[in-house]
Amino acid sequence: MTPTNITLNQKKRSLEITWPDEEIHQLSCEYLRVSSPSAEVQGHGPGQETLQLGKEAVNITAIEPVGNYAVKLVFDDNHDSGLFNWDYLRELGDHQAVNWDNYLRKCDEAGYQRKAEGQVI
């Protein structure tokens, strides 16, 4: 299913995706960055994933269409190798709460304390 609209709000650091069934997903840039389908993040097979840390303030600088099936998101930390196809973006939106809880659990297990909004390191 192809989105009917994709809107980047850099101030809020979020991507809003509207689907033909009128479902709307608000996905944070951090969530998209740590969920990138790239080999850098996902690895080349099960169990090879790399936990992405320190991405709380990441933003998207560009959205580049890839054919009629995906977009390449360019992040301000120079990550731009993941192609987000429509099915993957829909899955990220539909399962955002579970995926995010899993990510936060993995951060906790790694001993990583996420930075609060506006916190200077």
C-alpha cells in the first residue's frame, strides 16, 4: 500500500505518513533512525543487529523517492543507506508502541541512559 502523503516536520523531528485507508502514523526521526533497514543497523542476518545509541536529537534532512516503492531518508548524522519501503514503513507505524518498548528495553539492558529533551552532554 502506497502512502498518500508523507510530511516531514523538522521542528518536531517527526515524519507523518498518511495511508489510503486514512490511517495516519506519526514517527519520530529517532525511531526511524534506530529502526533503519540498512545493513549498518540490521546486519546481514538474524542476530547481527547493531543497537543504535545516542540518536535522541537526530533529524531527517531529506526524503528521496526510490521508484514507486520506497524512500531513502537522509539523517543529519550522515546515515542515508536505508531504503524504507512502503510495507516496512507501515509495519513501523502499526507496531510502533511494541517496537519502541523493545528498543528502550535493549537500551536499558546495554546500560544506556537516554538523554532528556534539551539535555546538554
